[in-house]
Amino acid sequence: MASNLLLKIYIIFFLTFTNISVFYLYPLILDSWGSTSAQIGLVMGLFSAIAVLSRPFMGIITSKKGEFIVMLLGTLLILFSSLTYSIIDRVGTLLYINRMLHGLGFSGMIAGGFSFLAKASVTTNRGIAFSRVGACIMGAVAFIPPVCESLILRYGFNSLYVFASLISLVLIACVFSLKKESDLEKAEFSVNARGYISLIKDERLSLLLLSTFVFSHMQATVINFIAVYAMEKGVKGGPFFFIAFSIAVVILLFSGRLLDYFGIMGFLKIFYSIFTADMFIIPFLMVFKSGIIPAVLFGIALGFVFPSLNAIAAGFGHPADKPKVMSLFTAVYDTGFISGAMISGWIGNLFNMDMIFYSSAIIGLTGLIPILLNRIKSH
């Protein structure tokens, strides 16, 4: 029963991020319309901004109405927006509204999905649950865009909308399959949940959110700037992504069992340290035109740190607190991706590309220190 439920959740996460990954290529369509860089940035950024800003509200709704309702509404919004893209042929109000609706649907899926997973997984298998979800997410992000490139070359841009809409329909069917389990969860965990302020006042959670934000910030810095930096140093950036994320997906498929068997905190201390050190290593090794070692370290560390932080968050508080805890956690994680792009870009303009990674490493220490001092603990 539990294994079947977790399998359904894995599939739902893969399908959700498959839909989102389709639109990573949307800038190609915007560019074909003659859109400016500022317009493309606004269109793409609206999705992320709404997804982050709405997450706490999604947590409240999830806490009151249950995961199923929020996830179902999220999938319906994702389907509606995926279909609506096909009738939009210019940048304007309709497109901005549609991007916001898409982001709102995604936010509902993340809030409900992570809360459901936190409740469905128990202490003995949280590492496995979140490592496999991580593999599903990164697998979709890594492999769906190349598939969509092939679709565009063969069938044109409209094929993206068709593919995204079909994925949404399958996603809705999968979410409906969770209704029975969701009703049982809601009946079992009827205790009143704490508010956001009460949760954040707990030092363990606030420090976990800090370390999560910093980890995401470092991750986003590499993803957004490694290709440009590699080109500046005369090194190909493409292999970095292939090596790093291929290793991360493989590690995520197996790291969960190690985390559950040996304990999360030991692995988190080791691999968060490696991830932070990798920020220092990247500029040093790029001088010698070698991006392989930083890519390997990035992939291995990502494969352990991502499920560790998620599993710790999932174990925090009473089951009734899960919707708000996981909404906070995922909102903070996504915020780090925004800051990693914006702050690191600003530092690069102010100083140079080397400082982008050195500054991220220094920021990384603020997330690492609470972990090393045992101020963050798994439950």
C-alpha cells in the first residue's frame, strides 16, 4: 500500500516537472515573435515569482482543505494554461496572466505534493522517498528539453503545447488516483496546525531554511553562470551539465537507502561541505581548463544534499504541520534559485566572473556552519 502510494507520487512529480520543462524552451518562441530580452525575462520570471509568492497561501489552503484539493486545482490550472498558450501569438496582458496562472498551478502541485510525500513517508524511508523524487525531478529537467527540441524541429512550436497538454491530462488522472489516500490522511491528522510565525520561531526550522536557501543559491549560481564562465576560460560548458546531472540522477536513485540506514546528518555534513568547497574549486580548476572535477563533485554532492534537506524538513513537527512546513521549505528553496541568478549576476557585473563563485562559497559557509555545529537535526 505505502509503496504503491509513493510510486504514484513519484510519477506525479515527474509529470509535473515534465510539463514545466517543456516551457524551458518557451524563450525560443518568444524570440521568434521578435520579443526583447527584457520581455523574455519578464515572461519567464512571472512564472517563478508567482510560484514562490503564492506558496505560503497554498500551504494554508492545503492545511485546511487537504492535499488532494490543492493538487487537483493545480493540475487543472496547469492544463488550462498549457492549452491557452496555443492561442497566444504575442507578448501582452493575456500571456502575462497565463504565465501567472501556470505558476499558480505549479505552486499548488508543489505545496500539495511535498506535503503528501512528507505524510506518506515515515522516518525509516524518508531518505529513499525524497531521493527518488529528486531523481524524478532532475530526470525531467535534464532529459525533457532535448526531447522538445526534437519535437520543434520536426513538428514546429505548436507541438510543445500539444505535448504539455497531453502530459497535463495524464497528470490529472494520476492526481485523481490519490483521492482515497488523501481522505484517509485528512481523517487521521485532524489536529490543528501551527501558524507560520510559530513554526519559524523554532530555531531548528529557521536554521534549516537558512541552509536550504544558501544551498539553492549556490546551485542556481552554477546552473546560471557556469556555461558563460567556461566559455570565458576557453572550456566547453555543455559537458559540465551532462556530467553533473547524470551523476546526480544516479546518486539520487541510491543515496536514499544510505541516508535511512546510516543517518542523514553525517552525510549532510560531508556533502554540504563538498558542495560549498566546489564553489571555491571551480575558478581554480577552470584556470587549468578542467571542468570535469567540479562537475563530478557538484553531481555527487547534489545527490546527497537535496534528499537530506528535504527529509529533515519532512520530519519536522506534527503531521498537521506538514503542509505549512513543506510550503515554507519549497518556497525558500525556489527563492534561492532567484537570488542565485540575480545576486550572482550583480556581483559578476560589479567585479568579475571569478567573484561570482568565490562569493557563493562565502555565502555557502553561512549555511554550512549551523549543520557542522549540530544546530540542525533530523527527526
